[in-house]
Amino acid sequence: MNNLSSAQLHYLKKKRIHRHIVSFSRTAILILFLLTWEFTANAGIIDSFIFSSPSKIIRCFWGMVLDKSIFLHIGITLYETIVSFLLVIFVSLLAAVLLWFSRKLSEILDPYLVVLNSLPKSALAPLLIVWLGATQTTIIVAGMSVAVFGSILSLYTSFKEVDQEKIKLIYTLHGNKFHALTKVVIPSSIPSLINIMKVNIGLCLVGVIIGEFLAARNGLGYLIIYSSQVFT
């Protein structure tokens, strides 16, 4: 720090102040929202039976912690989400590689992938129950269905946008298409893959929750539906 100029120190100070302001503002907004929610519920401005309140939620959560039921539901949902997430990544990579290897196949399947990605995934869950039964497999497939088609399209698009000059260099050095894939395409697409994974973990959780709404006896989705029915 002693080797930095006054301008650099001033810049670093501004960046540090900016980070502190952002962190403080985020925390303040959350606290203000919770305090407003608690106040309006206690004052009768909103119906606490319908909208609940932060204090009631904390008491309910703590009760579930004491009887350890919350850990069962979280564990099941977490397991289903991780399995569906890993399967989505595997299927997406495999499908994107196949599409990249065969341009004809990609042109044939492209409209189908677009249509499947556009389908409302919540509408697929009842069909999955009919096809697969009300099992944990159905919930995992429901989690996959939310993310897999968009992941295939995004990953394949990333493969196509790789610098063609680098691929030509591989061919010039007597490499084949497999070498181009492993040495250039996949390494160059790692940032896109990481971004896709960041999105997919949330999408898989949403899909799993949707599946648990309809086909589960445990998990956070089941807990949400059960609680909404008994107003707890």
C-alpha cells in the first residue's frame, strides 16, 4: 500500500466506500421490509392469518428444528436438486457435443429443442406423474425438465461461437474433430458452462419444488403445499 500513489489510494477508498454502501443498503432494505411486515401484521393492517409474520415464521421454523422434521425435508429436496442438476449438466454436455459433431443433426433438432424449451414446465409435471408414477424419479425428472433444453441450446451456441481460427489451426496440425473439441471448443466454453451451471442450480430447485407439489410425501415442496392447506 505504501507504493501506491495518492490517486490510486483515493480510487481504492472510493471502491471500498461503494462496497460498504451497497452492503449496508441491501441489509437495510431487508430489515425495513421485515419490520414493516411485522408491524403491519401486529397492527392488523394485513391479516396475519393469511400473510403470517416474521416472528410467527421464526417460531414455526424453530419448532421444526427442535423436532428435526425440517432437516428431513431440506435433505430430500437438496438431494433431488443435486441429482437433477448433475444429470442436466451431463445430458446438456453430451447433447451439445453430438449437435456440434453433426451439423445436419443440429439443424434437424433445433426447432424441437426451441419448442421444448418454450413449454411451460409446470404443465409437464402432471404428465410426468402419469408416465412415471408418483416417485422420487418423477421429481428428479421434473427438476431436469426445467433446465435441460435451455442448457443444451446455450451450450451448443457457445460451442458454435468458438474462434474458428483456433479450430483451423488444429486441423492444420493434422488434428481431427475430436482434438478440436477437446483442445479448443470445450476449454473455450468453460466460462459459458459455469454461467449455465449458476442458472441451472436455481432452475433445478424450482423444478424439484414443482414436482414435490404433486408427487411427494416429503420435501420442501410438499411442506409448502401441506402448510398452505392447513394454514400453518
